[in-house]
Amino acid sequence: MAKDSLMVLSGGMDSVTMLYEYANRIDLAVNFTYGSNHNARELECARWHCSHLGIELVEIDMSFIGENFYSSLLEGADAVPEGDYDFDNMKSTVVPFRNGIMLAAAAGLAESRGLTCVMIANHAGDHAIYPDCRQGFIDAMGKAIAEGTYEHIKLYAPYTLLTKSQIAERGNVYGVDYGKTYSCYKGREKHCGKCGTCIERRQALADAGIPDPTEYED
């Protein structure tokens, strides 16, 4: 298969899984630094996996988001709530229109590189919390990208209807080392084990029957 795609790669479980599953078609990955608590930890993981697979990684600074937008994800570890991954608990972590901004930049980069597809690893577990992870957003953004590019670049989001556990099962098939991925929204050296993303990560690995390689503080 021709390498026709650019992928938005954070360095978390979902995007790293996609990187491995679709490595035969991904020509370029892009990571955005936007000021989140866990940006630096995720970027280390993104760099490692791209190097391991021989996929070029472009790093783009979007620090204006952290400087101007409001979200507990941008306000330091103590601002991130602890507890289950649900709407009431995690709404404060929404970074307004983050995926829209990143996908717009990714589409421009893809067109500049002569690529015809942009990939993103949003999934079903995010739908209730993050508006820019839902099917309606993906459909609308996909149309905008296609209409706004000469080659009608396609937006491909194959994990939109999958749970994180199902994604982990896929990653296990492709030999993904989840010890070299990062999820914690507090962004410390070790995962806190208490925030919603840590709890979701633990549950996904357990449901997929994968021994959890994560270093937790607790």
C-alpha cells in the first residue's frame, strides 16, 4: 500500500496504536505542543515510536492555545480533577476546539507534502465529554478539509466508534509497548493513577487482558 497519509500523533495509547496498525500507509506523523500538562511526556513517547517504526515526525508549536485558552489541562497538575472518566468530572479538561485547530494545521501540512489523507485517533469513550471527538464533528471537519484542499484530502478516523479497550486489543496484536505511551493529565514523571485518564487507561488494559506496564505514583 502506498504511504499516502499524515497522522496526528500525541504519544498516548490511542494514537500510538493507530501508528502501528496503519504504519504501512503513514508517511508522516505530526505532534502539536499546545501547553498541556502532559505534552512533554507524550512527545517523548511519540518520538520513540516514530524512531522505532522509521516514520518521520514533525513537531509544531501551538503555544498560543496554552497562553489564551482555558482548560484545567493547561493549568497545572493540581487543576486536573481526580475520579472517574465521566462528563461531570472531566469537562474541565476540554481544550476548546483543539482537534479542529490541529486538524486544520494537519490538512495544510498534508497538502504541502503531497499526501491525500489525514488520520486522527479519537474514540467512542471521548464522545460524551469532548465535542470535537464525536462523529458529527469528524463528518463536518472531513467535509471542510476535502472542500478546502485541491486534492480533496480525506479525513480518516477509524477508531471513532471503538472503545479504548478495543483499541488496546488491537495494539496488543501489533505488539505495541504501552509502557512507552503516556496518558496522565497531570503530566508528572509517573502516572498519578487517580485522574480520569489514568483510571480509563487501567481499565482498558485490564479489559484487553494486557498486563499493565504503567508506573503509577500510588
